[in-house]
Amino acid sequence: MRSFFLLVLGCLLAAPLSAQSPAQYTWTFALGAIAPLDSGEGVITPVLVANYDPTSDASFRMHYKTSKLALRYRPEAGPWALLSGVEVISTGDPGAFYYQGRRQRAYNFAGHSPYLGIGYLLMDEPKTQWLVEGVSTRYIATPVAEATDPGLKLPADQGEQRIGTQTQGQQGGLSWDASAYRLQRESQPSWQLNPEPQTEAHKAWGKLGYDQAWAGVSTLEAEFGAGSGLDLFTGFSLGGIGSPHQIPGYYRAEFRARSFGRLAVKHKVTFEGGARLFGSFEAAQFKSLELFGPESFDSPAGFSLGGYYPIQSLKGLPVILIYGQGVGGVPENSPEDYRRQLALMLAAAF
């Protein structure tokens, strides 16, 4: 049950398809929503997770989270893996665009990024994986009826080739996850949110965590990201619960960053019967992308409190409830000077 809790919470808070999943369940499902509280600017994010991850070495794996489908096939336990999927890059996953705490409704549009690639495992130990990969992506943007401003100039369809590496592992209480990529665009036409496009970009990201048993389990987590030539599609998204890079309480993907650093302190307590309480304090500093105005440096922070409770009358079906609140870094010109959100999920695995 412990691995199930970690998998479900991981699906809710961050869900890239890793080189190897620690899950002990073939199928995992989760259904719920993440909602800003007392807010006219934030949007509700529905959460739907379906994860297929058999324990055999030679296998097909699937991960679906709200608006992103990722597939991986690794034949005969060999080092090669076929990667494929599609991601909604605007109105589905990020939900909305923000500038100084105000939703930029005129810039709503629909977008998809189908991709296909191949990966090669340089290292595949039980607790350490190292993967190199080449991926081709196609970005497709379309207007949304009655939502996209008629005057909005959308980007033309464009292709991108990504070559890079990623590694993750765990040794004792220490864990790590990191990646670095070079991205090359076939063409990069100018459009309203990227007036000076670049055809080449570089991107690096890493996360380091350390667990220590102390009246439960305490975790110290440090994360960073940096790059050059990044835009709306390739930059880093920071925000509240469910964002790719989390600061509890804020709007989903409220901040779009060129580079960032993030520090988190987390604690979890387990009770008899499987119930758990957990909390965190998380702070970040980032340099914004120049999407709706000049770049800036910001330092948001927030805390979260939550619980995991298995409903015994439903054969242990767990309910997960998380409250998040921002405690600093709300933009000065934001129409709402607070950030609060609530996440509720039901999950099942077999």
C-alpha cells in the first residue's frame, strides 16, 4: 500500500513517464479535481489518471494524466525503447495563461503536441536508470470557438527534434532525477507570444531529494531548471498543486519561467490502518519568460496540508485531500492578493 500511495500522489503532483516506475500495481486509476478557493481568476483543473505499468522487464507501458498521454514499449528487456504520445499544451493541461495574477483570457487557444521517439538505456540497475533519447514533436495550435480573441495570431504548425538524456535513481535516503536536452525547430515563425523566435534551444532540469525517518518521514527536496531559447511550449511551468513544478496554493501553471530554483521541506506520518497525514513548505525563485510583458524575478512560496484515508467499507479505496495556500510572492498588481486551493481525488489500483 505504501508504493500505491507514492504512485498516486506522484501522479497528482508530477507525472513524467520515467525510465522505470517503482509501482507494484499493473493498473492505477485516479479521478478528482484541483480547485482554487474564492477566486475569479483561477480555473478548476479536472484530474484523470490512468497508469498501466506491468512488473515484467519486457513490456508496454502507458501513462495518461488529464491531457497528456505517454506510451513506451521496450521489447524483450533490451536496452531500446520506443516512445510515443500526445500532449495538450494550452487549454487542457495548463488551463489558462496569467500575467501579474490576471488571467489572459484573450490568449486562450487549443494546442496539441504529438511526438514519436526512441530511447536507449545506458544503465538499467534496480535503483538507477540512465536513458538517452531522440524525439520528434509536432506542435499544432488551433483557435477555440468563443474563447480565442479574433485578433490573436497563432503560431504556425511546426516540428521540433529533441536529443538528450535523463537519469533517475535512489541510494539509501538519497534520490535524484535529472535531464538535459537540445531542441531544434524546423522553423520558428514569429507570433504574438514570441515575437523574436529562435530555432535552437537548450534545456536542463534536475531534482535532488533526501529522506530521513523522524516521527514519520521528513524529506528535503531541491529542484532547478534553466535553458536558453525557451518559449511558451518549452519553458518551465510553476504554480499550485498539479503544476509541473509546484508551489502550493497558486493558480495552475501561473508562472512561465526561463529558469528557476525551488526548495521544499515535506513531512509524512502514517497511522495504524494505513491513514496518512502529510504537509510541505515550498519556495521558489524564477526568471520569467517575456510572454505578456518584460521578464522579471519572482519568489513565490506556499504550504500544503493533506491526508490519505483508505475507506474500509470500499475495500480500502483511498481518498486524498490536499489544501494549499500561498504565503508570499503574489504579484503586486494581482486582483486577488491571496492564493488558496483544494485538491480532492479518489484512487484505485490492481
